[in-house]
Amino acid sequence: MSLDRSALQQRLLESFRIEAGERLGVLADALASWRESQASADAIESLFREVHSLKGAARAVGLKPIERLCHAWESLLGAVRGERLALTPERVELCRGALHAVQQLHAGQAPEEGVAEQWCELLESAARGEQVQPPTPSTLRPAPAAESDTLRVSARRLDSLLFHSENLLQHKLEAQAYARRLREHTAAIDPQRGKRLLGGGSLRLLHDLLETLPLVARDALKNLLEYQQWSEAQLDRLHFQATHLEKAGRHLSQGLTQLCDSYTGELQGVLLLAAGSLMEGLPAMVQDLAVAAGKRVELHLEFSDLQVDKRILDELRSVLTHLLRNAIDHGLETPDRRQAGGKPAVGQLHVELLQRAADRFELLVRDDGAGIALEALRAKALSTGLISQEQWLSMSDADRQRLIFRSGLSTSSLITDLSGRGLGMAIVQETVERLGGRIEVDSQAGQGTCFRLHLPMSLSTFRAVIVRNAERIFAVPALAVERCLRLPVEAVRNLENRPTLAFDGRVLAVWALADVLGLGSQQPAEKELTLLLLKVQGERFALQVDELLGDQEITVKSLGRQLVRVRNLLGATLLGDGQLVPILHPGDLYRSALAVGSGSLASNQVQRQGNGPQRILIAEDSFTSRGLLKAILEGAGYLVTTANDGLEAWNTLRQGAFDLLVSDVEMPRMDGFILTSRIRGDHELSQLPVVLVTALHSAEDRARGLEAGANAYLVKSGFEQDSLLDAIRRLI
């Protein structure tokens, strides 16, 4: 919804009413302790600071009478504080009168007409050293005390209470874990009791046979039967106790869960603030920035009534400020340029707060400006050595836009007080990730840019996906996990020497979590892979883990002052069974994965294909096609040699051993048909598999290739890499 300015003003006035009531109480107590003309320098300093703060608060909400009166009072106290004037009984009385006047204005019971202005004149005259007569006591009517149901608590005490609430939450998780183990323990006894019932007939039969047995056997069997009866009684007793403990544990867990949730909910209610408070002061700031940049801007604010952790809002203020500065400085054009481009002279800025789920929300900042200047971004990235020209050409526009988050990269040609240093967006991303969120950017040339920040509602707890890798347990923030997948091993294929997964119309890079964290080689999966599909910095990728243990609410514990920032780790948490589990940092995981390379998944795939890498010769006169085929085959784990035409391929075959030939048809000096015929006519090479890959797709060409002795004939215009690899696997 749009910003309701009247509602905002009412909230500000309510905040001022509470703050002013407290400050006026402090002022009243301080003045009551003053004697006729005796007050310490510290007491005067304290009174001066309180009056100054009260003046600033009144100015912020537009209460001019209180602001002017406090300013005049401050002038008098400043002169006394600077020892330019002595503290006389008359001046002490003037201070007390000023206090009463402010109290009456604050309570809405203004003094008689003109008395407020009269007080300002009296205080200013007294500050200049003039002799003034204090008003008669009849004008000093005490103002009623302000009533408030709000109590101010220091942030330190709130942090302490939050710490205890997190401990309580941990005890709740432990109680739930013990209740679950008791339930499993009770369930484990039930089969034993069932077996006993099934064996009851056999035991009775043995009792009947006791008298027919020899004495020695009778005594032995009797002892065994008595032991059996005793064991059954013990089993019944243990089952009864287990059932009782399971029920008590369940009730305790439920009670502790209810208490913890209520306590945590109330405490979070104290820490939660209306997200709309993030918008306060933005209109004035945006207008000031626009004037400084010589631009015209109209700001639109939309937000719902969601409540967000105060600590998150505090961090977001600087983030939002930077995004707005960038939008005005980089994004929005000057009025002349906008009109020349067919746009209205006034640029549009939108800031929206949207609740996306019970535990997360979205902050959206968008403008209708020129968009991210990709050409300027390319020039800057190349000049700084951040990427190469080849890397730029291989990137999508979305990948190029995300370069703005790299430290030191700015498209601004001038460093100003608004932007241009190339550090801000990197800091924005780091801040968002530190809060457990992620940021996305979408920009259209000439149409504008949109930033989407996905964030949790609270810092103390959030949901996490719990995974096992070898003997280690890890927690991954659920906000970064899009899907959990279980797929056959064959779903992961090598592309450009890197394991990839085709999913939902996209090709995703796949890494083993063990490789990313440097925990040693991942053991190859037999039949199925367990994968986490993550989205970080707008990039999707998959992590292979050994086992998915589920998801649960966790409390975040810092790693301590000695480990302020550890790569790949966001913090730690305690599971219900008391196990300390690291919380992985999604952004760091992605950056670490990029440095891993192919990893163990690629080598595992090659191992499944055979005992060792096989040699393939490519005969292709086109540089582009030759490079593509080489990348595909090397990505699949083959050793590849290339030849520029058929004659060079023939000579290479006569000099070395190869397992298969992939050849084009139309080549200079010797085409693929002739090359294949020579291979089939050679005693040593006649059994070499040949795959023809060509643009000739007529039935006659295909028949000619088969007549020449080719084992497979693939048309370039229609073949996919999987078709080529499948053909090769069938042949070798």
C-alpha cells in the first residue's frame, strides 16, 4: 500500500510523546535538586544535553513552539555552561518556569495567548545577560503527567533475554528428540511382547512334559522355564515403564514446546518492528539526492503490516540507502535525456516490502531508468582484469549484470559522494548474505533496474535443511534451497569436463559437497544421487550429499570472537540430540565450488565407463566444430587427439593406437567417406569404430557412409551431445 503520511506523522508524534515525557521527568528531577544558585558543572552539562535532545526531537516531528522554547532555554544554559553568566536564583527560577511551559505544551495545555513567545523572549534576554523578572508563580501551573503503557528497555538487556530464549529453544529441541527416542524405544519392545504371546503355547506344552522327563532334565528345564517366566515379568514391567516414560516425555515435550513458543513469540514481538519504519525519512532523502544530482524523482512506497526483526531492519537501512543512491546516480536519467528518449521528465522509484512466507519477506527496489550499462560494465571488467573477453562473450546478460556485485567494479566514470567507488554493491551483497538472505538483479536496457532482496523475518531462528556427508552433519539455510532431488546416477553427465544436470529446462553445474568443503573424495553413488538444488546470487547449482535428514527450525550460534569469519560457515547450531552442527554459508559454497573444477563426480563417471580413459581421434576441418567435439568428448572423460582433415587423420591413425574415430565427411585432401574406406581396407585398422558427423543429411549420403563402413552416421543439424556420447559408448 502507498505511504499514509498522516498515519506516519501520528506514529512519529506518539514516539515523541513517549520520549519527551521521559526527558521532562529527568529535567524536573534535575531542577528539583538545584539550590538557589548552586549546581555542579556536571549537573548543568546534563541539563543542557537533555534540553538539546528535546529540541532535536521536537524539530524532527515539526513541533515548532517546543523547538523554539527549548532553543531559547538552551541559549541560557549554554551561557551558564560556558561560564559567561553566573547561576543566580533568578536564572534558576527561569529554568523552572521554562520547564513548566514545555510540560504544558507537551500535554496539549498551552499557556495563555502569547505566554510561550514571552518565555522565549525572557530566556533569550537572560542569555544576553539582561536583568529579567521571572513570571509570577500563578503562571507556573503544573502539567499533568503523561501516561504511557510503553517501557523502555536497553538493547543489552533485550539481547540477554534473547540469548535465554535461544537456550530455551534448544531445550525444546532436546525434549522433542528425547520424546522421539522414547517413542522408538517403546515401539522396539512391542515385537518382543508379540513373540512371547506366540510362544505361550509351546511353554505350556513344556510344562506338561516336565513330569515325563528324567530327573536331571526335569530340573534343568524347570529352571529354564522359571527364568523364562521371570524374564516375561521383567519385560512386562519394562514395557509398562517405557510406555509411562514415553507418555510423560511426550507431555513434557509438548508443554516445553508450548512454553518456548509462547515466550519466544512474545520476545520476538518486542524485537519485531513494523517493516514500514524502514521507509521513514526516505522521501526527504530521495529528494535531497535528486536535487544534488540534477534529476527529478517521484518515490512510491508500498508495504504491508509485516513485522521484522529490529536487527535486520537496522542492517537494511544502509543497504536501502545505497540502492536508492545508485538508482538516482546511475539509473535514472536527467529530465532532458528522459524527454529525449520519450520518457516523462520525472523518474519513478519504487520501494516495496512484501511478505512471501511465514518466515521470510522480500524488499524490492526498482526504477524506470536506463538500466545497467552493459558496455560500460564490460569495459570496466576487462580493464581491471576481472574477466577476459572470451569469458564475457560466453556469459549471459544475467551473468553480466551480476558483475556489479564484484568489489571495485563500478560503471560510473566519476567518483562522487553518491557512488562510483565500486564497493557499495559488494557490501550490499555481503550484508544480505550475512543476514541469511540473497539478492537478485534484473535490468532491461532503457526500461530500468530491479533489485530483489529475499530475507528472513528473524535472525535468531530459521529453518534449515539437515544433510549428512560421510560421518559429518551439516545445516543448510532453507532460504537458499529450492529443491531436494533424488535422481539416478546417469542423470549427471559431463559437459566441458564438468558434471552437469539437465533440470527444469536448465543445465546446472553439480559438485560434491565433500569436494567443495575439502573433505576428501566423495564415494561414488551406486544407483541414486541425493542433490540439493541451491540458488545463490541468482545462480542455480546442485550439491551432492550422502543423505538428506530432513528440515527443522534451528538456533544460530556465532563461532566466537576468535572465528569471526570462517569461509563456508555461517555459524553453528545444536541439534536436539546435543550434536554441534556447522551451518553452511550458501554464498561461500558457490564461490568455493567455482574453484573446485570438475571434482570427484567427473572422475567417478569416467570410472563407471571403464577401467581407464579411451583414446578418440577427431577429423574435422572446421576450427569451431573441432573445438566443440573435443570439448564434449574430453568432458566425458576421453583422451582426444584432433586432425585438420582426412589425410592428416589417416597418417595419425597409422602412427598411434586409438579406440574410435569421429570424422566429418566434407574435408579437403581426403573426405570422410574415403577415409572410412581406407580404414576398412587396412588389416590393422579394419575393426576401428568410425562415427561420421556431418551436415549431409540425405538418404543417399547416409547410405554412402554405411557402405563405406561407418558404424554410426549423425547429422550435425539435429544431433545432440547425448546422441554422440551414446553412440560412442555402444561402440567401445
